[in-house]
Amino acid sequence: MNVLKLGGLIVGVISSALTPGLARAATEQPAYTVLERQGAVELRRYGPRLAAETTVRGDEVSARNKGFQAIAGYIFGGNKGKTSIAMTAPVAQAKAEKIAMTAPVAQAPAADGAWRVQFFMPAKYTRATLPTPNNPEVRIVELPGEQFAVLRFSGLAGRTSVAARTKELSDKAAAMGWKVTGPPVVWFYDPPWTLPPMRRNEVAFPVAAK
């Protein structure tokens, strides 16, 4: 890489780190409707979405990085059409689940240490128009419309901070009378070079419709 290109990359990284709100505004996110708000907690309704996902093993942070790299390979041209797909936000991470062989809609917890990492696909794509991943560990999934209780937080999303925020949201959902229907998921909106106080992270629980 020559000096000019390296300088441009450094400027771009610094700019993204200092102005994450502008970067987020230029990045597509799944549309949602806020149904209720209580302090930092929101009850949101999302419509059906498409996602590219992979399942990886490791501790919470290393698994997130492995999953990110695998799916980034897909959207940056690692697919049958060699098509570049626009980056979206957030990146989702949750404890992995496995699909029962006899009933594709039935799910059960996988072994410890398995994580599911997802990138949501731009809204312009359908299942038919998304290119097929070259990596067999990356798959395209259709997500139904869902409601989530969501708590936003900043800073580094390590294991301890995520666990604390998950407990906080669980307690809040119970106090609000929202029936949690599944395990938590964590959403990450910013690239890793974003300064911690400026990061947008969210922990969410699926909840029954009101």
C-alpha cells in the first residue's frame, strides 16, 4: 500500500471513530416501530428480514470476530456471483441453536461455546436475488416479523458488561409485564475502531405481542 492510500485509510478510520453517528446514518438498518419506551428500554416491532449467518465456537468476543470475518467474506464478494453487498447494521450475536432433524421449525440449545452471528441483508434483496455464499459455513436465513424488548448501551461489549445489561433488561421486561419468549441477542452497530464511549450496542429479548 503506498503512502497516499495508507494516509487515506488512516483518515477514514479516524473520521469513523470520531463521527460514528454520521457513519451509522449512512448504513442501512432493519426498519422497526417503537411501540413503547421506558427510559433506556424500548419495545420494538420488526418486520420480516433476511440475514446471512454462521455458527462459530469460542468465547464470546473471539466467536464474534470469527463470525464477522466469515460473513464479511460473503458480502465482500465471496459468493457465486462475486457480488459486493452493502454493509448494514447491526451485527447480531446470540447463543447458537440447532434445528431438529425431524421438525425444521423446532429448535433446541446447542452445546456450550457455540454462537450464532448474523448480518442483516439490505432490504432491496429477496431470498431469490441474494447470491449464494461460497463458504458452506455461511447460510441465508429468513427471519419472521418479531417484537423485541431492547436496551441500548455504549462502551465495550465484553462478557461482563453484556451479562449485566442482559440482567437489567430481563428485570425491566418482567416489571413491564412483557413475556420473554426466547434467549437474548446482542446487536453491535459500530466498527471495532469506534471509540468505546461513542459505540452503540443493544441487548434484546424477543417478547410476545401485546
